[in-house]
Amino acid sequence: MINLKDNIKCDYGKLKESYQKSLQNQEFKDFVSKLKINDTLLMKYTSALEDSCIEYNHCLNCQGLSECQNKLLGYAYLPKVVDKTLQFHYKPCRYKKNNDKKYSYLKNVKYYDLPTSYLDANFSKIDKRLVSRKQAITWLNNFINNQGSKGIYLTGNFGCGKTYLIVATFNELAKNGIKSAIVFWPEFLRNLKSSFATDYEDKLDYIKNVPLLLIDDLGAEVSTSWSRDEILCPILQHRMDNNLATFITSNLNLSNLEQHLAQTKDGVEIVKAKRIIERIKFLTEEIEMIGQNMRK
């Protein structure tokens, strides 16, 4: 909040001249008249009042956040009379308030390196007529209504909508206050590695303990002993031990994922890869979804 004090020393004559010039603008004159305080005080804030008037009039003709012309999206810079002085602050418009209310559930969903386009994912936008999606949609609807500790391993071709379906599920559950995390796995690993000196442990602990977790695009990462044995395995083990629902999407079925995880620069380590697969099988039910690439 900006508080402009009245005791600023200034040239009274120049202040008055500037203020009188601004009053020639009818919109400005109408705007300051609503404040119902004397001109002697108002003239000390001419510049700020001009900015406020512009933003106020933008709001009068605005049809939505997409049309917002103000400096801060969804807010107007407005004056308020406090103890015979003016204070200026940013006030959210009705569209901003409605938008915040509409998406208030998102405070329960933590996104790690996922495109913002998924923030609005919901079942009303999904074409449920596609045969390839029916099994997954039925499973996810059942989970929404009867939440359990077992998640889904959703495999299928690139761009068929696997991630969108599960994010829509998490968004729906978030409306009931259920917290979740959605992790784009390849990028998460890169960011995690660069955060050793900062919030590495905090990120890992949150992922381990959040009630709902989606590991998105598992198998798209470069497989390393570190990512498999030090990151993925402890996450899956902790969630298995604590009955925490875990969801995974991948372009690879479990057999192909096992081959991917076995091969690192240290050689082929079949036993360690099998250990991961067994945990995934315990945590999830595998469903295949083959369909049109929706990203083309």
C-alpha cells in the first residue's frame, strides 16, 4: 500500500496549476468529485489521481480479465480517504475476485514443471465418446467417488490425453480439499539436482508425503542410477509403506519401462529395475490408452 503524506514540501502554485489543468478532463473531474474532499488536499496527489482515473475508467468498460488494460492484471490502482489524507492501493476487480473464487481449489494442487494449460483441466472438456478413453475414465470416476490407496499406471502413445485425465481427476478432488502434487518427471529431476544447496530435501519430502501424487511421463528421462535408486525408489517405497495413492503416466508399458530403468551408464542392472517395477505394481493398476495425438 502506498501512503502519500500531506507534509511534502512543494510549490503550491505549480501544484494548483497542474491540478486545474487535469480538471479540464471531465473523466478526471467526475472521478475526484466522488472522493468528497477539498481541492487543496487533492492537488497534492494530481499525478497519482490521474493514474487512478485511467485505471478506474478502464474497469468501467472492461468485459473480462482477457481485456484488462491496467498495469496489474485484474487490479485497479485506486485512492481511499483515510484520516483526511489519501492512500493508494491496488483493488481487485469483480472479474479477478470471481476468477480467484472459481480457481480457489488450485491451492490444494502443487504443480512441478507442468504447463499452465493443465491448470484448467476438468472432465467437462473431455470427449468421453472415444472408446480408447472409456476404461481410464471409468476407473478415474470410480476413484473420485471411492478414493483408495491404489492409483493407476496409465500408459499409451504420445499426446493421447493421459496426463490431462489424471490432472482433471486431481483438480476435481482438490475442490473437496484433497491435496495433490503433479510432477513432470524429466524436468523435476533436472530441477531437483540443481537444488541440492537450497530446497532439495523439502521438495523430496513433499512428494513423498502428499496424499495424491502424479509422476508424469516416467520413462522419458535419461535413466541414471541416481534418479532410479536415490529418488524414484525411495519415493515409491515411502508411499507404498504409507498407503499413499500414486499415479503414473508413461509412453512405455511396464515391460518396456523395466528395460529403460535397467540401462544406465553403469551398465545393465536388471534387479534394481525389477525392484522399481514391483513397487509400481503394488501402488498402481496398469491401464493402456491408445488414441489420437491431441497435440498435433
